[in-house]
Amino acid sequence: MEKKISCVFGKPIKHSMSPILHNSFGKKNNICLYYKAINIRNKILLKKEWIKFVICGGIGVNITIPYKQYAIKLANKLSYRAKIAGAVNTLIINKKNIFGDTTDGVGLIRDLNRLNINLLNKRILLLGAGGAVNSVIQQVLDLGPNKIYLVNRTLLKCKDIRNRFNLKNIIQFCSYDELKNKNAFDVIINGTSLSIKKDKINFNNNAFKTTIAYDLMYSKYITKFLKFAKNNNAKIYDGLGMLIEQAAETYFLLNNIRPKIKNLHKKIRNLLNNNDKKKYY
């Protein structure tokens, strides 16, 4: 049986559950898949590792933080959702081209549906304006929110997103300081790297009153963002479910087989909490 080689590029990457997900999908579908996580220290090395991967006969890679917007340059053909996002989390090697796509938005929406989180006519706060937020904002818009507020240290990035979607009546943006004057939000989604950095969380606690907080990041322990939200009486969810849902979509794009993920969320959560990834093989 021919071995299929795939991987995920990112930094940091040691914590990634993607190899477990993809290798287990392959095993269940009788596909000889070898999927691993590769730490990439900088953008230059990303391109070098990508070239090496292509030469070795890889079928495709996942891209995670902080390289989603940079990796789009490695593709010569893009999906519609990748073009809108200006970022990719999946590169697929075909005979004629390198196809770039993003499955993050699909993963988020499917996880929100699983959690019965409804965004219709809701006030949404999106923290960040990088690759993660760009990858999910179209799908969030498709669910019909009343308002989406973008908050980022660099407001030009927020302005670029709003202009790109041309929905000034729905998409607003402001600084972290200006956020102090805003009323509470229904759903707050963290798309920044706040949860893996030592930066201090600095915005109005009132934003979290009677709200839902969702972190696109996931961890064995509660993330710093979710801890802050929980301390301010928000219902909290991390991005592990999103990871599982987007991994299933990526696996489908790579292998043309849709994996079954029913009851998988609990198993992966237990593995993450027990810190024993080998038990899943």
C-alpha cells in the first residue's frame, strides 16, 4: 500500500492534536497515512520546508499560526473561501497546481452548531484581525449576526477587513481602549495569540456580562482568555471542537473521503487532558 505523507506547519506546534486526528482517520479508512507536526521557526524556513515536503512526495499540509496569511503565497490556485480570507490553512499538491484552501471557518461553524450556539441577530466581538479571524469571518457573517465588532491593536487591519467585505452597517471596529465604552456582547471569539503569550488582558469586564466566550485556541488547561471570561461569568468553550471539525474537512479535501467524527470530541478531549497521545493508536 502506497504511503501518503502529510503534516502541519506552525509555531508552536508541539501541542498539536492534528497528527492524532489525521492518522486515526487514515487508519479507520484503510489509508496508509503518515502525518506529523513540524515546528517552523520563521517564514524563510516555511518556504524551505515546503519545498522539501513537495520533493519528498507529500500530498498536502496544514498551516497553523502564525503562517496562514504568508502560506497563501505558496499556492497558485485558491478556493473562493481562501481568496476572501486572504489566508490558507491547507495546501494540496495536485499534478497541475498547488491548491490553497481554508477549512477554519467551516470547522468553527460546525462546532458552534454542535454546541447549539446561535449567532443570528447577535452582537459578536472578534478579537484580532490576523489569519485566524480572516479565515472565519465570512462564515460568521453567513449566520446573520446583527453586528460584528473587530478589535485589534492595529486598526488598519480591521479597516481592511471591513472594506474587503463592504458591510459597514454590520462590521465595526475599534481599539481595546474604545471597547470600554461598548455594551456587553452576546458572543466573544478570541482569534489572537493572547492565550499562548504573556500579554495582559486589558479590556472592559462589562463586555462579558451574560455572554458566550469562544477561544479559537485550545489547550490541556483553560486558556488565559477563557479564564478571564469565566471569572466574568461567561460561558466558555475552546477551539478543540473546531480543530476536529476542520481536520475532518481537510482530510476530505486530501483523500476524498469524509471521516466519521461522531463521539470523537470526547475521546480527543480525554487524550488532551491525560496528555497521552500514544494511547489513541
